[in-house]
Amino acid sequence: MAITPLMPVYPRCGVRPVRGEHCHLIDEDGTRYLDFASGIAVNLLGHSHEGLIGAIQKQAETLMHVSNLYGSPQGEKLAQMLVDNTFADTVFFTNSGAEAVETAIKTARAYHQSAGNDHKHELITFTNAFHGRTMATISASNQTKMHHGFQPLLEGFKYCEFDDLEMAESLIGPNTAGFLVEPIQGEGGIRPASDAFIKGLRALADEHDLMLALDEVQCGVARTGKLYAYEHYGITPDIVATAKGIGGGFPLGACLATEKAARGMTFGTHGSTYGGNPLAMAAGTAVMEAVANEAFLANVRETGERIRTRLEQFIGNYPDLFELVRGKGLMLGIKMKVESRPFFVHLRDNHQLLMVAAGDNTLRLLPPLVIGDAEIEEFFEKLSAGAADYKIPEAS
Ligand SMILES: *Cc1c(COP(=O)(O)O)cnc(C)c1O
């Protein structure tokens, strides 16, 4: 048999972590890596965080799972925390980001269709977006590499150039239900939408009675130094999909919505067996208790600024390698002038620094939000050493 027991959909690298300690991962053979990937913006409290472990342990001993047929004191508590700290009036819990986006898509359609506007089903989505790997979420992205082999796609998505407000307006038609957009594209290369774009989408949504649904699966949960990235833009969304960081490493996602936006999400319209189970709620509550306060958020902003300033100075030493730094808070990208992937592999294999490659030849920095001076020093040592001994591969 040639196929591996793990379905071979990931080109896995040689790093095989078996333990995590704060901002480091330790490999099977004992090698220590500085983790500036955080499981792709997931482990925001780092690895082996005592509070998070304690909350999960205690809940696992008490009650791990019950059906959503029963009342949920654990879910009510976390939903209330999210409602108190965001624009949302109501929350649906999922197990992943794609499911949170799926719920956002269904909520946007149901907003119109529950009011008798059955033709309104189209969402305007944006180039180089990433919304997940389910049929609906790959259909929502124009990235054809995710479509190959999985046709036909789901109907009802119109692709618009990211950050192009004029084009977004021109795509609005009688079937439009709303917009689905990442305020800061993650996989697309840490590309923040402009202020005018997000504010403009809000205005268009108001004018045409459309849903503004944000995919904050990567940029949400304190990553950018605000609890959610929409706060940077001074707007109120209708729907937000969140996941990744919200469980701190425990699989958890959520769809947040205003009361108005959720008008179609009534008894029996949606569900999930695991979604919102007590164990996940304990993890999410521990994360929210740690991050949803101004002191924590201000520290993320301050740390992000410090790293960014140093990065901007640093890249000036290597004008052939690096172009610019972009992003917000601790969601930062270094756009390279050469292919970013081989450099990311070089840092990983020769300097034990883990980052994430992204679109547009960008190197993503997504460190745990709890990094301190020691980790920042270690990061710059590894990055400097890595840039100094990097040989740009010959174009093949
Ligand atoms: C990771 C990601 C998703 C998908 O989340 P999964 O948990 O992998 O399903 C969706 N949207 C964005 C912006 C993401 O970064």
C-alpha cells in the first residue's frame, strides 16, 4: 500500500513537535524551536498555559459533553462574555473556523430569505480570501488551487478585487445578500483592508440593506491588539466569524451576530452536535478571561509596535531580500522581494524559528500574544542570523 495512514493532504515538514513550553516547541528528537506561528494564530496564550490547562482539566473531570438538547450554563456564560465585549447580541458556537464562516453565510442568507426575499442569496467576496476548506467556504474564495478536483462549487458568490470599493458597489444586484470579507487577510499575505474600504462596505450595506459579514477567524481574539479587528475601523459589523485563537488551542469557533442579522436563525434552522460543548466552553472562557481586558490588549499593541519598528529597521539591512512590513498588533507580515517560502524553510531548518509562509511572498509572524523581551530578542537573533547566511536559491 502506498498511501499513508494519515491522508496525504498536507506536505508535512520534518519538524515533529511532541511538547510545548510557553513560546517554544520541542521536537521528537529534542530540538527546540521558537514558535512564531502559534499553530497559525491559535495558541495565543502560548503552550502549556496553566490557567487554560486548569480550566480544561477541571471541566473534563466534571462534564465533557452533553447535547444541545439541554440547557447550557457553560455556553450562556461564554456567549454573555462575547456579547458584553463585542457588537454582538447573540452567538452560535462551532468547532472550527470554516463552520463559523458557514454559519455566517447561512445567517446572511437567512436574514433575507426569512423575510420572504428568497432570491437574495449572493455574497460578494474578495480576491485571495481564505475562508476555510468546506464546499461553501472554498466556493467563497476565488483561489482556484482550492477548487481543483472538487467541482461543482456552490453557487452564490461573486468575487471582487480586495480593497476595491468601486468594484464592490458595481457588483451589487437584486440577488445580493451581503459582503463577506477578512478585515485583514491572513493566508492572502497579512493584507489589512483600508479604512475607506471597510467603512465604504458598511455604508453600502446600510444603503442596500445588505449584511456585512466579517471573517475574523485569523485576525480576531486580541491578535491585532483589539479584541476584534473591526474595532480598528470604527464600524459595527452585522456578523463576525471567529475561531483559531478563541480556544487557545482547543477546537472552538463562533458566529457572532446582531439581533437584526440573526432574525432568520430560529429554532431548528441550524445546529452542531459538538458545537458549544462544556469542555470547549471552559477553554473559551479561560481565553476570554485572559485576553478581554484593556491591559492585555494594550500590551499586544505595544509589543506589536516594538517588533514592527525593529523589523522596519532590520529589513533596511537587506534591501535585496525584504520589501516592507505590514499588519496590525501581533499579526505582522514581511513582504519579501524574493520567494518567501524557501527563506521560511531556511529559518525553520537552520535557525529553529517557526513562522508561516503566506500569499504575496509574505512571511507571517503570528507569535503567542504572551511573548516577552526574551522571546523578542531570540526572534531577532534568529532572523538576523538567518538573513545573514541565506543564499537565494537559483530560479529553476
Ligand atoms: C483558518 C481560517 C479559516 C478556517 O478555519 P478552520 O478552523 O481551519 O476551518 C477561515 N477563515 C480564515 C480567515 C482563516 O484564517
